[in-house]
Amino acid sequence: MSKQTREKIFQGVLSLAQQGVPMYEVKVQAIATAAGLGKGTLYEYFSSKEEILAATMLWCMERELNALEEQLAASASFEEQLESAQRFVVKMLLERGSSYRVIAAALTAPQAEQELPVQARQPMEQCKERLTALIQQAIDTGRREGRISPSSSDEYCRYVLKAALLSVCAAQSCEGEAGLNRSGAHVRAMICKALA
């Protein structure tokens, strides 16, 4: 499948999701129309609506991870990498317009199956592995700078980073945008203290 055709399909799904169309109710014809393609074209590339939705979710996640990789590559210090990771969490999970959040929210419904479609499980595991590698990259930077104690295991460091980044989500949900803005520096300071 051409990259351009795939992106048209994924943008069509996102367009429907942004309009509030429940993905568990959407028909392949509606996706095709939103993408500006024929229904048969979608079936040339995907065997079902579930496969289209799973591929769209993974495409969104990969775009977000690519952006994070670029941010981390441009961030020289451990502190800058923490700030980039924090911005990534906020953008991906909290910003209303985030493509990943739009599609994830659209796929979640009481009537929808809660389990990830089979065709998305392995690629989603690969995305998790990629995210873990990016977290490890930040840990390695912190170790090189002497910001992380040699006695702290990588596993401990990963737990600290994940817990701290999740606290960003909690700050936003409890205190709104103002809480999120205030919490950023505190979260980074907390990470540095926990790992020193």
C-alpha cells in the first residue's frame, strides 16, 4: 500500500473521530468517504474495520514516538530530556487535539470491546519497547552526567520516570491547565532527587 493512501485512510478515521463519531459504530463506507477513497480501495489494504482502526491507532502512536525521538535528540542534557518527555506525555495523553488521544478516546466505549484488536497487539508491543528504549536513553544521559546514582538500578530508574510522568497526568486532571504548568518543574525536581 502506498504511504499516501494509508495516510489518507488514517486521516479519514481521525476526521471522523474528531467529529465525535463513535468508532465502534462507524462503517467502512464512512471511513472511505472521509478519506476521499472508494470502499473497495480500503478492502484492498485492510480486511476489516477493526484492522483499519488498529492500524490508525498505531500510526498515531508512531507519529508521537517519532516526535519524541526528535525532541530527545535535540535535548542535550538530562533535565532537557525530562522536559521533552513531560511535554510528550502532556501532548499525547492530555491535549484534546492529539491524534493519539482522539483515536484512543474514539475507540473506548462501554459497548466496545475493551481488548486491543489482535492485529494491533504485536505492533503495540513494539511501540512500548520503543518507548522503553527512549526512557533508557534518558537514563543513560543522566548516568553520563552523574545525575543518577550508580547504586540505582535501571529498573528503579524506569519506575521513577514512569511514576513521575504519570503524576503529570494526575496534576492536569486534578488541577487543570494551571496545575499542569505549575507541576512541570516540581516533577523534574522530584525525578532528580529520587535518582540522585
